[in-house]
Amino acid sequence: MKVLQCIVADDEPIARQIMEGYIKEMPRLELVASCKDAFEILQVLENKSVDILFLDINMPKLSGLSLLKTMQHRPHVIITTAYSEYAIEGFELAVVDYLLKPFSLERFIQAVLKVRHKQVPEETDSVDLKEAGQHALFVKSDKKLVRIELADVSYIEACGNYIKIHTDKMILTPETLSDFFARLPEQDFLRVHKSYVINFNKLKLIEGNQVQLVDNSKLPVGKLFKKFLLDKINKN
């Protein structure tokens, strides 16, 4: 399996060290460069082929998002930041994932797997096979671990630092929508709004900026997410 070449970009030395440590934990990732600003990134990209750019938003001279807007050809980008308010703009710029600091090694691995599925979809390893056959997840709810059958999920709703998982009943669990979405199989689940993820297999119809699911739930579709919804429909 191909080794993915990576750049870490952050103006904070400690943040770079954490990312470098995470990369060392994964045998099929290789660190090409560790940069403290956008101009160092551009200099590296002029001379090296890179698969993943781990990019902080708030950097001196030129912000991470401003850098992305100037790049015509770029590697897969995973945003790493302490600021959640830029998530929509980041996904509008087609970043692969958006990691909110501080994030765990597990969350980091989930983001890297998203890149690997895009970069080398014909290849699989043990983790990929596990994800491809994923039918259920365990979540914390009311001091218990509860098994959720993914086929039964209609939609997931953000509720602050919690989410509501809607099946034939509602399950409340202490997790952000972004983190839970990263655990879901991409072929079955789609984010349609900053506060909602739907099971695409439960989609019944689209009317204006609203979707209706087979259980007759009606949910808003965010302006920036509608393109992804329509693209997925056209591919099916």
C-alpha cells in the first residue's frame, strides 16, 4: 500500500510536535516537512509531491483558508484548528476533514482514512475492511454503551456538545456531530446542514431547501451543503 507523504503546517511548535508524533504512529504516513507559515508550505510544494496537508487556519502573514483560495493544485487538506466557526468555509473549499484542537490520535486516524479512501480506493487494509463492513456503532448514553444499528438510523441532530440519534427512538450521546459523522460510512450518510446528518438510504424527497425522509421527518438543507447532496444523488 502506498505511503502517503504529509506536510504539517502550524505556527505553534507544540501543535507541530503533537502532529508529528501522530504521524509517527501510522506506518503508512511519512512526514515531508513541518512548516510554520503559508510561504514555507508553498516552497515545499514547489519541490515535492505531497498527498496530505495538515493545515492550521490562524497562521502569520497568510491564513490557512486564504492560502487554500490561492492554490489551483493542492494535496488533500485536513484542517487543524481551535476555531469551529470556520468549518463551513473549510468544507466549501473541499477540505477532506476538519479537526478541532485538541483532537485525539483516534480522531486523527479517522481523518487520514478518509484521505486514503479518496487516494487509493482500490486498496484496503484491515482497518478499511472493518469500516467497509461496518453495520453498527456503540455510543455512550445514560452511563451505558448502546449498540446502534446504522441501517436503523434516520438522521443525527446536533445539540451543543451532544447529538441526538434518531431511529425508532431518540438516543442522546455526548459527542459532537462532526466527530460522530467521521465515524459513519461515507456511502450511507451525508451532512445536509451544520446541525443535521441524514442516512441517505432514508431520503424520500427534496423540496426547495428541505429534505423529507421515509419516516416523514422534514429537515433543512444548508445552502453550502446542497451541492454535496445533489452531487450524491447524481452519482446514484
